[in-house]
Amino acid sequence: MENLFTFRSKKQEARSKTVFSFLFLLSSFFSFSQEKVQDTTKVNQLDEVLVSAVRVTSKTPVSFSNLDKKEIKNRNLGQDIPILMNYMPSVVTTSDAGNGVGYTGIRVRGSDATRVNITINGIPYNDAESSGTYWVNMPDFASSVESLQLQRGVGTSTNGAGAFGASLNLLTDSFSKESNGEISNSFGSFNTRKHTVKFSSGLLNDHFELAGRLSNIDSHGYIDRASSDLKSYFLQGTYVGKTTLIKALVFGGKEITYQSWNGTDGETMRDNRTFNSAGIYTDEFGNTRFYDNEVDNYQQDHFQLHWNERISENWSSNIALHYTPGKGFYENYKEDADFADYNLTPIVIDGTTINTTDLVRQKWLDNDFYGTTYSVNYKKDKLDLVAGGGWNKYEGKHFGKVIWARYASTSELGDHYYDDNATKTDNNFFVKANYQLTKKLSLYGDLQVRIVGYRADGVQADTVDDTFNFFNPKAGLNYSFNDKNTLYFSYAKANREPNRTDYEGGNATSEKLDDFELGWRYVSEKIKVNTNIYYMAYKDQLILTGNLDDVGNPIRSNSEKSYRLGLEVDATFALSKQFIIRPNFTLSQNKNVDLNVLGENVGTKDIAYSPSIVAGNIFIYRISENFQFSWLSKFVGEQYMNNIELPSAKLQDYFVNDLNVSYEFRPKSVFKTITVTTLVNNVFDKQYVSNGYMYDVYPYYYPQAGINILTGITLKF
């Protein structure tokens, strides 16, 4: 088998040289800089400007929730970021392997991850072609996240794909003034383990910090053979000046994951919940076997350079350069494959014509994503204005190889049986502002122009060559009755292009959304309440059909008219210093209006994967400052896996509870703190299914694990 990331590869050597040169030049710059830090407060504010162009505050008429490092750390024991976000409002999470490690997914207000715009330090993360987000490519990234913000609905204008369900903005670790180190290890059910090492040099000469992380996560998974071998790294260099903040980041991951995206049919699941059909075949003697290397094997690296400057008391700016190379494959054993599908010539053996064969194939993706983002911020008196944009380009090569065949015909090792190429450019420009009209009333405005060009072959009989010109206006009002009560209203328009899978399915129509949000916020010393009513009216929405293509991508089709209408409520009640309750719930209607299926009007039906109720609660009991119990509950109502409300397509509701215990103590020597954390997932051993799909009229499910435990220890010094 061909090595995925051989150092003999000219392309990889070039990438390595680029990284080395990038870091060398940056370190040279740092070594010659001699400014003194005089105002730490301003420096910390500079760090926030990295994402100020994409984040919002309580003065913005947008529905949002924040999650910071302190809240993340107690449950950060190896599970992916979507699983750590499970208890946020309107969020539903899924896991192919059943235990939150490996391939995981997230839906917000019923919208899947391809419709959630995700940025890391303001840099787009969604895959440019599929619009998907593959957290498995960045294992343990949560250990390097300072905070994240989830904006529900269209949200504010940002770089990357249009937000049709939500925007998720992640900010990586801030710099540390003092040197420190951290060793974290966790172990748990299904032979799951995570090992993390972090360090920070602290500010050297009051200017420069170097920080990094290495992580390794392994898990056998709840589902048979759904194993994960995940490795990742994070390296960050920071220069801090009086009015300057420069960050250079290199991070990435390598994943080898045994495929578990086939799901399990209902009849099999009743007798064997963990059955996985991936890799199954019948050998020449009639024995049922499983191919050992039915895996997804991919590496992705990210390079970011951010320059943030406070030009004056009122003006600040940020410019960023980024580059993300990715390369890998998934491998399958195929029985009785047709020669014609793999460019093989029929052969004759003993007078018999052979035109099918058992074989092992690899489908490769080798891509590069690069570009720049920029913004300028002006703040004075009543006006807070941000103008900016970005230019990003994606170049992807799709090709396939046959690495073994029972009958290889005239093929040679390394031959490609298909070669497809794609390029995508994304230009966007925006200007947005908050203006304080009166002491109590502020006005929000946001205008974005987005120009997308996509050219690809291999998705239709003819080459795709499309250009989309989108104009996305947004506006809103924020009214403060007093220090505790705020009312807001906003309108936002969004447009979004189809992805590669949509083109392959013949759905090349862009989709449009009008989003109306009406909310009330209440904040007091012990109580915080956020309520929001939303109405999202879609034109030609690309809805999930419930079917998957042959590589596990969801198949979508345009719904001419559809809507989502809902009420979101989340709150925090500090009953005492020891007791805190944080409930949230969403009640919604999600409908396709006069849906047309195969030329027939089937009426108004529920949108697939859109439960009408989603609720969560976190109950926190703090025995002391260092000892905490958390009881976490999640309810997800019933939902359909297709859009015609077929009874067999219904996913049953489920109610799951987790227990999280954390104890931190401070020894007198060696370590600053030692923290022991335990997470008991699915305490009551509920047998439930969080996701599935339809194969014609037959349902397939992704069963989730029963009671399982993760426990870890973190040493800080």
C-alpha cells in the first residue's frame, strides 16, 4: 500500500519547507522587536479582535451562546467538540462509533453540519466542496480552544459558507504571561484513551510566547471495529507589542478510522446493536469475513498568520493569511466489481471470459485551501463599525486506485481509474455596525456581498462551471428597558450555493433564506434568561432526503418552499453558591410546504431530522471551590429520516443523562494543580438511536452506547 505521507513526496517536501520558512521568518521578526508592553488590558483586547469580525455581543440582535475553556475542561476526556456542545440550546449531536470519538456530527435547529458556518480564529473551516466539517481531522482540538460562540440562525456576516442553521466561531488559546506545562491522561470504556501534553514558554522578554500541544486518542468504539487512531498537534507563536499582536499557528491531525458510516438495519439491530457491515465479504471458501483495513485515512494541516494592530484609540485592524493542505483516502473491499467500472479489460481464462473481480480500492482526495481574511474596526461614542472580507481558494484532486485485485487484467500498481479536479473561489465583502440611536435603543446593520465560483469535473456528464453572486443584508434593533431587560428584533437574508454532492444528484439550484428573530434577555445577579422566537422562511432549501450516496454523503434535494418556526429558551439560575441550574429548550415546527416528490404533491410534511422539541439541563453542585458535581440531561423528540413522514422512517425520542465529577487540589510542591475528572455517560443505560438514514423504504440506524465511563487526571506545573 502506498504510504500516505511519505517524506519522499515532492509535494510534501515543499509543504515542509514552507512551514519551516514560515516559522523561521516569524521568529526572526520576533527577535528584532523590542517594544515594551505597557497596557495588559489593551493587549487582551487585541486578542479578541482576531474574531471580532465574526462574533457578537449582547448588544447585537442575534441569538447566541458562548462556551469557554473553563466549562469545556471538565468534560474534555477525548470526545469531539460536537459532543462537548451537546447541552447547548437547539443542538443535537450524533456519533457514528456510538461513543463520541471518531466521526461525529452536529445539527442546530434541525440544520446539519454542512449548513453550520464554522470558523477558527475567523478562518473558514467548512470543506469548500462538501461544506462538511470533519472534527475527526482535528482530534483533541478542544484542548486548544479558548472559547467558542454558537450563533443560531443566519447570525452575523462572516467568512466562509453561508450560515443556514447556525455559525460556530472558535478562538484558540490566548497567550500566557507565565510559563506553564500540562500533562493530561484519560481512560475509559471501549478501550478509549487520550494523552495530551501542553506547554507555554510564557512571555519572554515581555514580548514573545511559544506554546504547543501534542495529543493522541485511541478508541475501539462502541460499534464493532469502529476504531479510531487519532493524532494531533498545535503550535502557536505570539508576539505582543504595545499596540500589536501577531500570532502564527500551525496545527493539524492525522486520523485512521475504521468505517462505521453504514449503520445497522432495524432487524439486525434488535439482535445485535453493535453490528457493523463495513468490510464484510465472502471469501473463496464461502466464509464470511471482514476486511481489516476498511478505513478512512486522512491528514490535514493548518497554517495561520494573524496580524492585529491597534492603530489609534478608535481604530484597530486585523489581517490573516491561511493555508490548509489535506490528503488521504478511504479504502474498501469490493466483491464482484465490474471491470468496466475500474477501466479494466475483460480477460479469458481457460476459455471463460472474466469481467468481474474482487478488489480493494482507494478513493483519494488531495486538496489545498488558502487565502486571506481582513477587517478594520472603528469604535467611538455611539458607533461600533466593522468592515472587512476575505478571498479564499480551494483546489481539489479526486482520484481512485485499485491496490489489489483477484484478477488484475492489464492494470499496473498505481494506475488511476478516475481523475477529477475541482476549484472553488470565494470572495466576500461586508460592512456592519452597531449605532446607539438613544440611550436605550441601538440599531444594527450588516451588508455582505459574496461571489462564489465553482468549476469541477466528474460530477455530471458535462463539467460544472458556475458563478454565484449573493447579496446578504441584515438589520435589527436592540432596546434596553433597564439594566436587566433587553428586547431585540432582527431580519437577515442569506443565500447559499449547492455542494458537490448536490451537483452529483442533479440539484444545482442555490437556496435562499429569510430569517426573522425576536428575543428578550434578562440579566440579574443570580438569574439569566434568554428567550427567542424565530421564523426561517426558505426558498429552494436543500433538505436532507435521508438517503446516502456510496461514500456516506447525505443526499439532498430542493424543497421549493419550507420554513422553521420555533421558540428557544435558555437560562441560568444561581440558587446559592453551591447550586446552579442551567436549563434550555426549543419548541419548533419544521415544515416543507406542498412538497413535490417525483412529480407528486405530497402536501405539507415535517422536514427530515428536525425534532419539534429539544431540551437540555445542567445541574451543578459545588461542594467547594475545587469539588464539583454536574448532572447533565438531554431530551430529543421524535423525528423523521425522510420528508414524507413514512412510519418506518421515524426516529424515536430519547432522554439521556450524564454525570460529571471534578476534583482539583493544589499540592505544595512540583505541581500547581492536580485535577481528577470522571464522566459517566448515559447513566441509566438507555438504548437509543441518535441518527440514521433510509435506503429506499428501509431504515438504517446508528445506535449509541449504553452506560460508559471516562476518567482522567490532569497535572499542571
